[in-house]
Amino acid sequence: MIYKDFQDLKLSALGLGAMRLPVIDGNDSNINEEATKDMINYAMEKGINYYDTAWGYHGGQSEIMIGKALKNYPRNSFYLATKFPGYDLSNMPKVKDIFEEQLKKCQVEYFDFYLFHNVCEMNIEAYLDEKYEIFDYLWKQKENGRIKHLGFSAHGDLPTIKRFLKAYGDKMEFCQIQLNYLDYLFQDAKAKIDLLKEYNIPVWVMEPLRGGRLANLPEEYVNELALLRPKETIPAWAFRFLQSIDSVTMVLSGMSNFEQLKENIKTFEEEKPLRKKEWDQLLSISSQMLEKKTLPCTACHYCTSHCPKGLDIPSLLSLYNEHCFTEGGFIAPMALSALPDDKKPSACIGCQSCETVCPQQIKISKVMSDFTNKLG
């Protein structure tokens, strides 16, 4: 197992994410306890020492299961991470009660790593609102030793992350972002990495395989990559991409069965960063994948000056692309929930004024209608 330096710690470069544990009969809240314990026992044996869970994973059962599975190991033999569930605004006044309950669920007296969960457009105002005392309470727990390292995860856009960092950046020790060779440019992950570097904040990676999408590529891409590294598996290519980014310290993978766990551990037995030709090839494949399912908006903003409703059309098209490529998901609805109704796709009146100046000739009015329908 490769290990990465983080302050005075040695962290396994691969962490076990507990969002996609094995379940029974497809019921996400019914975790297969025996299979999960077998996986964690194997992970511990092979050197994984970082375990990431959260309040809402598996319908609230993930923290309980991780607590059970790690209970038999010395507390100093693993690092446990969980998060304050700010993705649900009703939790904002409950930081103390939730934190105390999390300690009980995980059967520990402290958390090695604790995160503000999912900083995004929907919750940034609440996270920054001093009346909830979220930062103050968590910082007090750090001073009391019940949180060893404080950080945050983010699915929000770059301006939202900048706001959070402006408020708390000097106190954040790590940041967890969605990063893979598809989202490096698609979700502007590269710019987020650069921003975090300005604050000397190391990167924790979530969704390294994009929910499994990058574990199985079309045959044409498999053949292209095989010419460069014949013995490398397709999932390993995604991990090698991350091993090529110097600010990446932790890669979290939500492994849902034993075979995935064994394969990923084998990949992380050695560090094999990409050569430039290999890096460029992966980004080329990413572009080709996106071109087949996304609109070619270049964010020139010609459209916005012609929109009588004042819609931020490039941002809406970006969210539409995300929603279409992911075939649903939570990111677009989450971001749109922060907008007033008169700035959402449904506010488009179909006048087509924007289309007269679009260099890419995108049928924007039809897209806005389709987006509205997709969102229900």
C-alpha cells in the first residue's frame, strides 16, 4: 500500500468510502453486515487505514456499520472521517446534537477527520450564517481533541468554494472534491485544485471513477489505452490519473464488493503516474465522451445580453450538460434550488432572442424547456 504524508500522519493513499457498501436485496438501508466486515477486515490487513462515512449514507446506517466493523481494532490503527450533514438545511441548528450522536453511532470518542459536508450553492448562506454556530462548535471540538483535523467537502461551483474559503480557509486542513479525468475540466476541478493550492489545502478525492462510469469504457477507448499500457486495467487508469496530481493526498473509493476492493488495493500497491502522452490521451477520451452527450456552449455570454429575463444561460447550460451526462443525479437540482424562480430554466419565455447571437447555434429555448421537463 502506498502511503501519503499528511502533517505528522501516514495515510493510506486509498481510503475506503462507506457510501456504497454491499446491501441486501438492493435495499440501500439494509447493509450486508457480514460482507462489509469481511471487506473491512481485508482492507485493514492490506494496509488501508482511512475510512470515510457520513450521517446520511445508507439511510443513516453507514456510521453504525463502520462503528461495528472497526470496533475490534485498536483506535490508533485507523483514521475515521465523518461529516456534518449540511446538505439538509433542517440540520443547521442541530450541530451539537448531531455531532454527539455521530460519536455514539461510530462508537468512538473522537473523529480523526471531520468535514462540513457538501458546501454548495444551496447551503453556503447557512454555513456562513453565524447564528447556527456551526464553525464555532466544530472548532471548539477540535480544540477539545474530539476532532483532530477539520475540513470540508464541496460539490459547489468555484465562486461558492471561494466564499467558503474566504470565511474559513485559514482553518481548513483538507478539502474533498469530485475529481477524475472526466470532471477535471467538465466540473472545473482543475480550477478548484488551483484555488486550494493558494490556501495550501491538500485534496481529498471523491468519485474517482465517476460512480463507476470510468470503470467500464467503450471498446474503442479500451483499445487506445491498451496500446499505451497493455497490462493496466481500465479502473486503474482513473487512479493513475489522480496519482499524477501532486496535491492529491487521499483517494476515496466507494467499493461495493470484495472484487472491487481487491482490485483497487492491487492498483495502490505502487504509484505509477501518467506520462504526458498518457495524460493527454485520457483527457482526449474525456472530451470525446462529453461531446456525445453535452452541448458545445463556450460561455461566451453573447446570449445573456439578449435575454429579456436576465437568465444566466451559460450557467444553466452547464447544469443541463451535467444533468444529461449523469442521467439525473443531485448536482443540478441542488444548484438550481439556490436560484429564485425567475432565474430558473422554467423562467425562459421561448423568445429565441438568445439564439440569434449564439455562435454554436444551440437551440437554447428548446433546451430550457427540456431541462424544465427533466427536472419535473
